[in-house]
Amino acid sequence: MATKSWNTIGQLASGSGFRQATRLQQSFLSGAEKRLLIGMAERTPAWINSDHLTALGFLAQLSTGASYVLAQRNELWLFAGIVFLALNWLGDSLDGTLARVRQKQRPRYGFYVDHMLDSIGTVALMGGLALSGYISPLVAIALLVLFLLLSIQSYLATHTLGEFRMSFWSFGPTELRLLLVAGNLALFRWPYVLRAHDRLFDVGGAVGIVGMTAMLIAFTLQNTLRLYREERIW
């Protein structure tokens, strides 16, 4: 779930070292979020660096997954999950902004480490959710697979098109976190919906599966057609 604030993301170029890929972040909250993050970065104490924030975001994502597992015994852990999601946003979103504000960018290191940790953290989060009892494990696994496929699509587009897309159809990591926060709060009153037959997160997950599948198909076709036109062989 990462929101890098540097303007371009590094990409390997064949045989010539390193070139930059344009960062595309067009989510609902991206403009306001960027202004907020820059203000926070300018006020961050000097002893805190980007690596500290990356570690905070990763540990918070792992803790979010653990909070869902613990919520089986005590639903108050759902509130802890909200706190961990907020810390994940802080660490995951502010690390790149801090590097840019301080002119200490490490594009290759940041791109690799941030997205590798994001993938591991997302597996932990969705694994915890699958074990929580609030969602069918099959729905959680389907959401995880689609998230990873969208990530792979984005990374391949970075390499082949020189564009790193951080949001799809105006939805990015921050919007997804807010949906999880809203879901955690709703679970206290409406754990079951649709005449009390279906779990809230199963219904929300089904909507997410449809939306993410549509995104995957749409962007895969779009990029495939673009590459086909740019590399015609006749």
C-alpha cells in the first residue's frame, strides 16, 4: 500500500545504468495529501530519516495484520488496527517526501526496498484478515492475489513505458487505508449485512474483487495496445 512523494521513480535502462520513470499519482486525495506531507517533512526532527519512517510503515502494516487475528478474542483490537493503519500511512507516505525535501533521494534503493516491504506487509495484513473470522479466507486470498497482480502490472509498466502508476481510477493506497478504517468502525455495529446473512467484509471484499479485476483488465489491455502500436513489426 506505498505513496512515494518523489516526482520520478528510478528504473534500470538496458546497458546504460539508470533512468527515471514518471510517477503518476492521481488519486482523490493526492493533492491535499502532498501538501500535508511536505509540511510534515519540513517539521520532522533532523534525527529522524527516511529509513526510520520506512521501518515504521512496515512494522505498522505487520501489526495491522496481527490486530485482525487478535480481534477474534477482543474486538477492541479493531481500534488498534486503525491506529496501526495510521502509523503505516505516516511511515509509508512520509519517507519519500522527507528524502525529497532534504535532497537525499535514493531512487533505486527507495523503489526496491519500499515496494518489496509493501508486498510482504500486504501479505501479512491480508493473512491476518483471512484468519480474523471477519471475512472468508477465499475472499481475502482473492483480494491479495489481485493486489499483487496490479502491483506486477504497475512494475512492468514502469520498466516498459517509463511510467510508475501509484493510483488506479482515482484510488490509491491512502484511499484503501481509509476504506479499511471505515470497515473496522462499521464492524462494531454491522458485522453482518444483507438481512444479516453475509459478513460485511465479504460483501465489501466482493465489490473490491470486481473493481480490482476491472482495473487489471483495463490497464493490461491499455498498456498492451500502447506497446503494440509503439513496436509494430510491419
